[in-house]
Amino acid sequence: MTQTNTKRQPQTPTTPTGPTTIVVGVRLDEAGTEVLRQAVALADRMEGTLQLCHVAGSPTEDAKVDAVVLETAEEQLQAWAAERLLGTRYFERTTLHALLGDPAKALVTLAADVNADFIVVGRSEQGRLARTLNGTVARDLIARAVCPVLVAVPVDYADVDKSLAIEPPLKEGQVATTIAKPHIYRFRRSLPMTSVPTSTAAAQGMSGASGPA
């Protein structure tokens, strides 16, 4: 019997012509709510649509059991998503997916099926074991991914030390000099692109350097 090879053939990248498609993997909890919030924020910037998915577990050898698990997961995902999206424009711009399988593989397969532009997932904060398991999923997802992957976490810099400043920022109305620059750090130098001397920019351009248009 002849077997059909269903492996996808490499495709030539094309410029997107429609809405940005974002695959969003969530757990049905408050961590998932934060992932969805950041995915919506990303979609807002790009006029995107959401492919919201929840991986309910691994398949068994019993198709009837799998069908029951998927049906239950679908109902739970519908209720969870409706509570968070009802009354927003994404209620009509979101497709729901209940999945079984390895989470990273399932997300990448779905991304390929819908030609996704981004995958958005979260990070577990519920104990060492959960973080370890989620870390494995994140690593596998990044290793398998064929589109950008965003790990959505709440913005919180409370426990992050800022760079050591050699010179304090300029006060209002103060003029910078060549000696006391406004933002000099021990391990970093930062400047706006408009501060690059035109002679330097011209030299780089003549050397054949290229960048985004």
C-alpha cells in the first residue's frame, strides 16, 4: 500500500496581506487571563485575530475517553473565554481550540494550520514543579517554533536592580556638555539614533551596510 507523505513543504516567506493571526495558549486560570490580556494588547496594535487554545492533556488509547475530555475542555474554554471577551470586539475575532497532545507540539501544529504570525504563551508561577514543567514546554516551543513566540508575564520591576549611573540625568532646563553626558552607565552606553554624527552614518552607508527600510 502506498503511503502519502503529509509533511509540509518549505514555503517562501510572503508579506502578510490580511489581519495578523495570533495563536494564544492559555490555562483556564488567572495566569491565563494575563496571557489573554497581553495577546489582546498585541492584536490591538496589529488589527489581529486570536486563535485561543487550551491543551487539556495527553490523548489516551481510548477514542471515546478522548472525545469526552475534549468536549469537557471545549465547554470550559467557551465559558472562560466568554467571561473575558464578551462585550469586546474580540468576541467576534476569536476562534477557540480545545486540544489534546504535547503542548508545545500542539501549539506549533495549530500555528502552522492557521498560518500564525505570533504565538503567545504564559509562564507558570505556581510552585517549583509547575515552573519546571512549564519551563520544559517553553523550551520545546521555542525549539519547534517557526514564528515569533511571546512569553506573556505581568510587568513588574520591583525586584530588578537598575543600571549603576555614573552621572545623574539632566535636570529640567539643564544643558548637556561633552564632559557630563546625561545618561552614562557603567555597563551600558545609550543614545538616540539622531545623535549619531552624519559623517558616521554616511560612512556606514557607503560601506554597504543595510538595514530595515
